[in-house]
Amino acid sequence: MDNSTPQAELHSVSPLGGVEQVFSNERSGDTVLKEINALDIVSIATPRGGQSALSNLLEQQLGVALPPVGQVNRAGSTVALLGLQSDQCFLVTTEQTRNPVQRLKLITGDTAYLSDQSDSWVVLEISGDLSHRALERICPIDLSEPAFTLTSVARTSMEHLSVIIEKLSESRFRLYSPRSSANSFLHAVTVSINNVMPNFLSSDIPEEL
Amino acid sequence: MSGYRVNQGLLADSPAVPFVFNNRPFSGVQGDTLASALLANGQTLVGRSFKYHRPRGIFSAGPEEPNALVELRTGAFKEPNTRATVVELFNGLTAKSQNHRGPLSFDVMAINDRLSPILSAGFYYKTFMWPKAFWEKLYEPVIRAAAGLGSLSGEEDPDSYDKGFLHTDLLIIGAGAAGLSAALTAGRAGQRIIIADEDFLPGGRLNLESFLVDDMPAAQWAAHSIAELRTMPHVRFLPRTTVYGAYDHGVYGALERCTDHLASSDGKPRQILWRIYTQQTLLCAGATERSIAFGDNDRPGIMLAGAVRAYLNRYGVAPGKQVAVFTNNDDGWRTAADLINAGVTVTAVIDTRSGEAPLPIANARICMGSEVIATQGRLGIHSVTLRNGQTIHCDCLAVSGGWSPNVHLTCHQRGRPVWRDDIAAFVPGQTIPTGMRVVGAANGSLSLTQALHEGHDAALQALQASGLTASANTAPKATAESTDLSAFWHVAGCRGRSWVDQQNDVTTKDIALSYQEGFRSVEHLKRYTTLGMATDQGKTSNVLGLAVLAKLSGKSIEQTGTTIFRPPYTPVPIAAFAGRARGKHFRPVRHTPSYQWANQNGADFVEVGMWMRAQWYTQQGESHWRQSVDREVRQTRESVGICDVTTLGKIDIQGADASEFLDKVYANTFSTLAVGKVRYGLMLREDGFVMDDGTTARFSDTHFVMTTTTANAVSVFRHLEFCRQCLWPELDVHLISATEQWAQYAVAGPNARRLLETVVDAPFDISNEGFAFMACAELSVCNGTPARLFRISFSGELAYEIAVPARYGHALMDALMQAGQPYNVMPYGTEALGVMRIEKGHAAGNELNGQTTAANLGLGRMVSAKKDCIGNVLSKRPAMNPDNPIELVGFVPLDANASLNAGAHFIRPNGEPNLASDEGWMTSVAWSPSLNGSIGLGFIQNGSQRLGETVIAADLLRSKHTEVKIVSPHFVDPDGERLRG
Amino acid sequence: MIIHHPLLGPRDAAEFVYLGDASLLNRPDPAAPSAAEDFYTYLHLRDNTAGEHRELWYHEQGDRSWLVLTRNTLTHEITRVELARDVAGQAS
Amino acid sequence: MRYSALQVLKEGLTGNKGWRPVWREPEPKKQYDVIIVGGGGHGLATAHYLAKEHGITNVAVLEKGWIGSGNIGRNTTIIRSNYLLPGNEPFYELSMKLWEGLEQDFNYNAMVSQRGIVNLYHSDAQRDAYARRGNSMLLAGADSVLLDEQGVRKLCPFLDYDNARFPIKGGLWQPRAGTVRHDAVAWGYARGADSRGVDILQNCEVTGFTLENGRCVGVDTTRGKIGARKVAVCVAGSSSRVMAMAGMRLPIESHVLQAFVSEGLKPTLPGVITFGAGHFYISQSDKGGLVFGGDIDGYNSYAQRGNLPVVEDVCEGGMAVMPMIGRARLLRMWGGIMDMSMDGSPYIDKTSIPGLYFNGGWCYGGFKATPASGWCYAHLIATDRPHDTATAYRLDRFRSGAVLDERGAGAQPNLH
């Protein structure tokens, strides 16, 4: 960290320092757990009665309409709108800037109320054949089709922590949890993976796979 | 020694497995339970009963076992009260019998048995009352030591446990004939299924009987069916999994035993507690056999007829060399038949029914219309006496009183079972859990063919309900066996005691006495005699007990009714319900962005809710926390200090009607707050008491940022959402928590501005003129990092709070410390924060405890009379506005060196220490470096009118009475010149 | 218990926080002469029905919406779930 | 018949033939001086003290099912008088003193076992609040001891001190607190009341109140109309339903509280222990079962059963504070219906209808209050004046604002 002079630009730290863990196993293949950092997250609240105006605007400017609650609208791999409340969604983008609200405000003007959430969350991605089985240990939501699809998003709680979950593929999930408890959340997910890794000494797991 | 291994049963070619029971080495085979292995080794005596310490043997072959309870494993892994009948044998298993003093074969506590006439039901309610003091000192310790069963290790459970959530369309409980038949039909049609079975060898009684299914041995058919189901991707098979409870709306609790059959858990969870969410459920839990009450029917060697068959057919073990059968139904005869086929001697079949023998039993005495009235043998049975005086030799008596369907899960939502006379048993009633169907023996359909057909049919209905069509198949075929029975409960006129509940030692005499003393409702009977309250929850005894009671009252069993079946179906370890939430992981830990920084700079942390906060920073040469805290206070008041206040709740409030909304939720007015300004806000509950306080800043006409106390961040947010959605939905206002988003630091002290001027980017002006007390701004620091600056003060000093996005928190802390070097800046913790707020007379958690009003806090004037707000109306209730209200004031000891205790109560000098003279209490105390003495805040009647008066701070708990003077709560800078400077 | 959220479908009740009788939606008029009595009744007296009960639940671990459930307090059966915002909107 | 060790011996040797019913099963009379609606602990205690202390014996106790079938037969058997507020503490201390003489009073061994209760604290603020409470208790003549961590270690060495998420910093200890065999309390009071002439009428459900020109003069029941000069309702758990028959709405919600018992174990716990950083309290019964519980489920319910989240929450608390109980098995879980009041404190009061009295709102604290509740209710019924220790238990205290909010949680029943 460079702090030689107070005038130095502030150095940023990610919640988990960019952790990436690979859980290898001959029988089940690799399960990868990875922190995702390069994201801007802005909450967009819709003024009463301003639904369609805002939705059209976003569709024109970003190529994504306002999603209904529980759904994700994506534009390519760079922009996603997560419908988290009936009058509020998260804009998640990989195109980062110093002040995401300022930038988005240029587009939305007075049609939306914006609030920066980029630093509010630790974001983990879990992928591999065991992902589903691992999440089964902590996630109360049915993550299988058709209950939970590739355009689904849900906020729920896991191990006493608030978590937003989306499904990027059948074996790949993205999890957002509050930044301050990032370590507890990482622990919850890693324990889940370890607990479902096949154990060659015990006979109760194989059929499970 | 009587039991022995006749063949290998299903365990052909199983390897030998050594184990230890009561310190003696034994050998069983893979696939044995501890019980079958003990029987195979001729170990008939395995335990002692609860009250009379009677010798007891293995009674059943399943979870209903009342007698064969052992302490399994050793050291911290010890598991008391473990049923030997369900313990899967593993290499090196160690078990001990329980509840005896001295060797199992000679328990000195067996003296109780001699005293049994006196120790009758409820005897303890009638004595042990004199002398009064003797109960805790003498009687109770003796009773307690004698009671109980196994013992805990006293050490932390070293195993780990996990939990999980499963979702399915069809849950099948039990993989016996009915369950497997259903699973095949539904599975083949592609339905999403979970099938759970409590046994480690699924198949239920298919593994215990000598039947044929689809022309192959039943056990083999079960194995094939399971193999087929395992190939179906949409079928989840859970062996060793007990569904223990049925909860609302199709939620089922299940316990999977992952490593209990292994010598070691090998780092994996020992058990998993599953919550299963299902659309439909088939309960295929089978039935449990029950005994008959007759003289001395509890001797080791007397067991259920079906259990004898189970040991013979599944484990290849004959529980005796000379077996007699006592039955009231045809099923009992099958035990005799199977024994004969295995070459075991059957000395007699005694049937309470007259007429023809339903089966031919070679070389056995057949006694129709007869009864066993007595048994002989000390530590094991050696003969029985019949009504006609005949004595019959046997080292094992197989008893069948009929079968009781396992209706438990149908009753977990308060459904009541109904009586069926033809099978003399309770079957599921009309009200059972939504989405559940009951199939096979659990439904009173006791024959194999019925089970197979009902399973198939129920699956068809389940498929239809979820819009699937069955692929063409029919129910598996089996030969129909007869299950005729005529109810028979209690052999009358026996001289010996007739046991009903073997574990709790409840006999027919106890039931009669209970009735005689007026305990005639089944619930009274249960509570007075403890019938059915043992670890088996009366699985083999309840119905028998009801029958005996019914006979006494001349009512039918149906009129007599049952007690309530409650979860769990079989006992579940407490640790399994807790899962991972233990030790340090009991609850999540929250860290602020500069936690690492604080860690590296000598911080000592304290739990504040989920947060870990720095309470002080120890510097070199400081050996006591007070040294650190005093230094932090002095340094702040003299120059400048920095405190991490990130944990305060921050709520981003936006909308066209945001200011109107704030006027409604705050007692004071916010619509008049200018943009760029901050105001202290007081929030009431609707009942008029203070809910929370904090500052709210206005960044634009439509944008406010509210801070809450750390403790109330979540509840205030919830309350605001209630106001927004439920009370004033017409308002355009939106909330989102920004607590996690911003790292926030208080910079306090005379040099605070000078310090900040070096980090705030030009052209922002934070001079006293340009940025006066209670100003706020969005600006940038350290070359463009977006930040928020608030000029507010909790310490009473010239102070600011500066916030940056969390990712920069650590770096900002470094930057501020750098910038502050010329002023000898240092960080201070929550203790110094607390001292300074007490010096300044600010209320905090100890004062805002939900019991105080604005008036109590001296903030009565803040409750606006001009507008409505939450709590306004009810805050005016008379009793909340008395003539002599308690008021928050300051206190100092008359003796300058004396210290103060929070929690002390105030009484007038020379007043008696009693409630009548209680005038209030001390809420917060501190040693004030600024005043160089102890100070306190507290509530006392009419405080504001009594400044200068002396009262006693009475701390009876710590026998510390201190004379204190009532003073203004504003110990430092009462006129607030510093914070405006 | 499972609550069938009108927007999200079935969710475990553990995600929700319970408040109480839906009559709490009908906050009295603070300006009415009977305000003191009205607020006392509104906040404290309950029908406490044994049977169909309309009640307020908050989806704290979800979409943060307040819901009005119609739930039978004898059987726990839930027959109706509405957004409190809609119900309140109709009321006012 | 007087119970004694000698009697037990004598009967034991003569085949226990001589024991007679603990209470009679009489037919209802047409008219009583006092009818008590509800044959639970509080109702039976009220009848006992009406007869014994006030000489009013022409009394009937009406029970819709079997006596003791309410919360007296379904609780965690704890007795204590560790309250904070002056409106509460003297009442619960009176109860404690009555417990201490109870068995000799009604000649029945209810196994009153004063093995103490420790409320653990985990922060300085909690310690200060407990200090305030402990001093209130001492000011009211009760016993109370503030323990530091070492003190708690001496008392309960088996707790988790070294690996705890919320470290144990000490506890507030009341040595005179303890447990009682709950069913026996109902049976003992029934025996005491019955022996003084009180009629205990089981399977006699009240279906309505008889009012004559505004005064309550009796009740309709499933066993016919019964008249009385005074009718005293004492049906915690069903209060709203019963009082609705008199046209009254109450400051009460019905909630389910679950409780749990483990398999029988050899003695392992000294007394009652409550966890201060989660919802968990525990004791061990004379039979050896660990008896424990936690928070209410939190939603209105009359179904006497709860759901899994609370079971898990309670066991998490248990494992957090005493991980040695992990391998003990939970044998049975049940739910009772609580009268949850608006401030967590009960009501013992006249109603707006002359001749009709009300006792309820005990939340989950009714068991420990049984003797004092009966004592004070009997006093109110007999004298029409509240007992000195129960003057604060007014039904209309929310109108005046004189609330008794021990927790400072406000007018939301499921927070108390």
C-alpha cells in the first residue's frame, strides 16, 4: 500500500483480497470458489408511477429493461439488472468507474433514485459439479429447474447471513452477501463444499453423487 | 448363554467384526446390529430397568426397543441410551450397559425391586416432605442419582454436524414393501422423488420374512428394486435417514446418519439434519408389534415374536435354543414356522384363541385357548407356566399381541388416530398432514400383498396429482398371508407383576392404582405412572396401557382415547439440530473495513451485536486498559483522535416525499432542514416511548441519509419499511441500507479541522464559516476518492464524521493517521467514546433501553406539537407524564476518590434500602480524565429540579453505598462552545 | 411454514418477520377528538381470532415487502397472501 | 387422607388398597358463591386459597377437559423471582415464598427444588442491566448475587468459556430459584381445594356468561347452567376466546411456546441456566431429562405445536453455551399456547362487568407465578380489592400508560 503522503490516491481493498480456491477430487472433478471484484453495483429505485418511463430509458441506453422482482435481465456479459424488490433493482456492471452513481445519473436523470452499493457486498462464484450439492447445505431455495432458472435471482438467508443468489449455469452460481461478514460467508460456503466432497473412507457418499 | 448363529441369513460370507461389550471382547459379522451380535454370542442380559433395576434383555429388533439401551463409544464420543437394536456393528465398537451399580449381573440397586410395593405409582408425591430442608439436601440427590439412564461424557461433542434443504415432488417415508412398490411406480413414470429409510439395509420387513415377491425371495426383490431406483437421476435415495417430524405445509424433518456406522467420522459431518420440502408424501412407515401383559413378562429372553423372526431371517441368529411362542394372532405362528425351518427347537405355541392351529408346527406342543400366567428364571427365562398349570421349558419366549401401525407422523399436526376393532389397533384418522397418504401396514393393511398394492395405487394417485402418467406396470406379486387376530391384552389373575412399560417399570397394578386415585384420563394416567414417557415413547406399551385402563373404566379403547404423538419419531441429538452454529461459528462475525488496520495497531476488540469493535488501542508501556482509555480521551480533547463509527446504521432515504416521510417517523421536524445540513433526530415507537436516535443529513431536496444506533439498525429499517408500505403507501419514498457501503470515522478534537483540511480535496471549503457545525457535504478526499463529510459531534469536541466507500476504509485510516502526525493524532475505541459521551451527557444504549420517554431524557420539547408523528398521541398518556418523572441527570461522588457502579439504585440519605425509598438508578458510569474523577448518568425522580442535592447510590449486590451529588449531565463544555469552535 | 409470496412464490416462513394483526394497517386519525382512545385501542386491543386471522409479515430475508396473510390460527393453513401496500392503498 | 412416609409404608404392605381419589368427581350444584372458570394451576390455586385463606368454600372449578391440561401440564417447571420492575418483583417474591411452604401447606410433594438460576451476561451493558435488576430484587427482599466469570465457572464448569462467539462475562444468580414437578402442583392444589369442599368439575366447558341487568350471575356450560355470585375467569391460553363470550377484547395475543426434553441422563446440571446471547434456558428434571426451551415461535397460534426454525434456534443456543449436551438426544418437543400480553406482564383485575373477574396474560411466565396468582386472585375475588403486590396488573394500564415493560420492547407481544 502506498501511503507515503496523505495526498496519495487511496488504495482499495476487496472484502476477501480476491480469494480463489479449487477443491479437487478424482471422483467429482474440480469445484472452484472465486471472489468477483471488478463490479459496480448501483441500486435503482423507481419513483412512484415512473416504472415504464425508467424501463424504456434503460432499455434504450443500456439494452436492459427493468426486471420483475425475482428476475435478472442481462445485456451480454457486462450488464445485468437484478430485480430484488418491486420498486428496486440492482444494476451490476463490469465497467467500473470511480463514481458509479454519477455516471448512471447522466442516463437516468430524475427518472430514478440511485444509491451506490458497489462496496456493500462480497461476491462469490461457485462452479463445478458439486456446486448444487454444496449449496443444498445452506440455501433454503430450490435451485433446480424449473423452480430456479438461468434468469432467476433471489434474496434469502444462509447460515444467518443475507444472500442474493443468481444462477449463471447449471453448475455455476453467483452469491452476494454483506461485505462486513465476508469471512463468515466464505467459511459457510467452503465448509459446504468440503462436506460434500466424496470421502473415500465412508460409504455413504457415492450413491449421493 | 442361549442365543446362537444358526446360519448367515442375509449376511452370508460377511467378514467377522470384533467389538467390546462391558469390557469383554466379542465377535459379530458385517451387517449385524449390536443386538444381533450380542444374541449370536448368547448375551441375553443387556441392561437394567429404570426404577426397579430389573434384569432386562433384548426385546425388539428395531427403534421401538425399551430395554437394550447402552452407552456407545467412549470418552467424549460416548452416546448414552443408544438402542443396541439399531446400532450398526463396526470394527472396534465399544459399548457398556447402563443404570446399574456393580456388575450388570449383580446390580445392588435391584433392592428397589424388593421395595416395589412401597415404590408404587406416585409414591413420591406422598412423602419426602419432612423435614422441609431435607428435600434438596437428602431425598432429591438420592432420587436423582438413582434416576436417569446413561451418562454424558461432560466433554464437548467432538463430532461435526451439518444441515441441508431438499426439495421434491414426492417424499416416500420408508423403503419397505409399500414404499418400494410406490417408488418403482412413481420413479418409472419420471416423478421427482426422495425415498428415505431409517435402516442401513433398506427393505423393511422384506428383509425379515421368508416371503416371495415376484417369485424371488423378498429381500432379493428389495435389493433389486433399490438398485433400479438408484439408477434413476430424479430419485434421491436416503438410507440411514429417519424422517422424524411432519411440520406445516409439507416441511419434513429428517436425520441422516452419515458416519455412525464407522469407527471414525474422518472429518465429515456425523449426521445431517435435512429439511425436506415436498408437494406430496407417502407414509410407508410400517407397524410395530406389541406385547401381552402377563406375570413376570419382563425377563431376559422374552421378546417380540416378529423380532425373533427378524434375528433369524436377516441376521441368521436364533435368540434361543428352545423357543416357545405366545400369541393372539396368526403372525406369531410364522415365527414358529420359520424357526422350525431353520432347525431351531420350538417347544410350544401358546395361542389365546381356541380352535384349529393356523399352521402345522412339527414337534411343538400346541396349546390353543391357553395363556401364560407366569415365567421363571433369574437373569434369563428358563420356563413358563400356563393357565392349566403346565410348565414349558424355553430359553426364549416369543410374544405377539398384534401390531400397531406407525401413525406417529400423521399425528404431528394434532391429527388423532381412530380405532379399528378388526386389527385391534389405531390407524390414521381423517385429519392428517396436507399432501400425505398413508400406505401399507402404517395404514393398518398388515399383509404383504396389501402393502405392495396400496403402494402401487398410492403412487398412481400421486402421479395423477402432479399431472404425470404411469408407464404401464402393475403391483409386484406376492402370496397372501393371513393376519387374523383376536384382541387379547392382559392375562388376568397372575400372581407376579405384569409389565406394560418395561423401561419405566409400569405394571398393570400401577395403572389400577392410578385409576383408583382418580387419575383416569389417559393424560393423567401417563403423567401419574410415567407410562410411555421413556426413551421409546411407549412404542410397544401405549396401546396395551390404554387397553388395561379401558377395561378398568369399562369404556372402549376408542372412548378412552390416546395421548398425543409428538415429534420426534425417534430421538435426535441436540447437536444435530444445532448443525454448524457452535463455538465461534454460533453467529456470523461482522468486521469494519479497517478491522485489519485496528488489529495491526494494538486494538482490543469487543463483541457489539454481530460486530467486533475496537474498545481501546493499547500503546507501549500501557499495562491496564484504563491507561489506554484515559490517554485516548485526553489526547482527543487536547488535540485530535479518530474513532471507527462504521457500525452505526446508515439508511439512504430518497424520494419526492422523503422530507414528509421523515416528519412522520421522527418526533422532531425535518422538512425544514436545509440541504447541506444535519439534524439530530429522535424516533418514538407508536406507544410513545423512545425507539432510537441519531442524525439525519440532507444532501438534496429528495435525498436524506439517516444514521441509527448500531444496535437498532435492522429494527429501525424494518420499522421505516412498515411506515412506508403499510401506513403511508401513497408517499414517494425509497429506502436502502448503506451501512455496508461506507467506512465512517469520527475525527474529533481541537485539531480535527486542521487534520481534515490536508485530506479534503480542493476546492471544498471546510472552514468554520464555510462548513459550520451541523453541516454536511458530498466531496472528495485524497485526490478524488468520493466521500461524505458531516460536522457532528458525539464527544462534544470540534468533530467531523468522514465516510468513504468501504474499499477505501483501510487506506483512509492510514491517510488520516499520516495527516494527523503533526497533531499527535491517535485512534480511540468505544470505551473512550463512551467516556466522552458520558462527560457530554449524551444518552446511549443504557439510557435508550426502550423504557424511557423523551421527557425522561430531557428531550420532551423535541416532540413537536405542530405535527403528527409516530408515537405522538400515546406519548401524552397521563402515567407517562407524571408530576415527579424520572429524569436523566449527572452524578458525582462526594468523596472525589470514590468510584461509581452502574445499576446502583438511588435512595435518600438515611432512607431504608427498600422499594418504597427507591428513587431511580445509575445507568452509566465512567472515570473522567477531564474531571479527574468518577462521574455517572442516571435516572432519578425530578432530577432536573434537584441539582446539588445529595443521595445514596445503593449497590446492595456489591454492598457498596456511595454518597453522590446530583449535577447537570453535561460535565464538559455545557454551552457547546468547543463543537462550534 | 411456507408462505406463497404473491411475487416470488413459495418461501420458508423463516425468511419473514412477524408483526401482528393486519388491523395495524388502520392507523387512527391523530387529529380526531377521540385520538387518545382510538390509538390506545388500535395499538393494544386484539380480536386474537381462533380461526382465520389476517396478519402482517415482513420479508426481511427477501424482497423487503410487507405482506398480509390470511392464516388459520388453529391449523396454520394459509389461504391468502397480499402485498400490504396494496391492501393499505385500498384502505386509504 | 393425610399423606406421609408411614402411610405409604402401611399401604404398601397392604396392597395399596386404601388410597382414595385425590379429588372427588361431584355433580354440579345449581348455585355457588364463586365459580372459577379454568381448572389449571392458577384456577386450582385460587380455589385452594379462597377456601383456606378466606373461608369461601362454596366454590366450583370448571375445567373443559382434565384438570392441569393447560400450561401447568406443559411447561419447563422453572420458579424464580428475578424481576426488575417494582410493579412485578414483590408479586413474584410473594410467589417464591409461597412455593417454599407449599408442600407442607397442601400436604403433597410437588418436589420444589431450589437449586438456583443463573442468567448469564456477555457484555458490560448486560451486566449493568442485571446489576440494576439484582438491586431491585434485593430492595424487594428477594435474594440475588452478581457473579463474575470466575463465579460462574465455579457454579457451571461445563460451559463454553474459551471458544465462545459471545464470551461469558458473568451472571446474575438467584440461589432460591429452581424447579417444581409441574403436574403435581395442579394435583396438590386440587387436593387442597377438594378437601375443603371445593367442587372440581372436569369435562365441564363454559359456553357463555349469564348476565342480569349488567351483572354476571353465572355461566352456561356443557353440563348445564350454573349460578354464582362471582365468576372468575382464569384460562390463560384461551383468555380472548372466553372473554369474547362476555363481549370483551383484550390486550392479549395467543402465541405458541415450544419446549423440549431429552432422554433421561444421570445428574449433569446443578440448576437452571439461561443463555444471554441467544434464546436458550435449561434445567434437569428429577427423572434425568434435560428440560429446555427458548423463544416463542412468534406468530399468533392456537395450534399446540410449533415449527422447526425455533427448534434449531434453541439447540444452536444450547450448543453455543454448553457443547457437552451435543450427544444427548431430544426425545420430545411440544407447544403450549401462551397469553402474550402487550407489555409482557399479566392481568389480575375486575372487569367492566360487575361480578366478572379476569386473570390472564401470563406470557410464558405463568408457572412460577401459580401460588401468588392464586393468592392475589383469591384476595381480589374475596375482598374486591387488589392485593398489595398485584396493584399494577390492571387491564386498562395501556390507556393510562402505566405499562410494565420488563424488556422495553413496546406494545408487540411476540417481542416479550
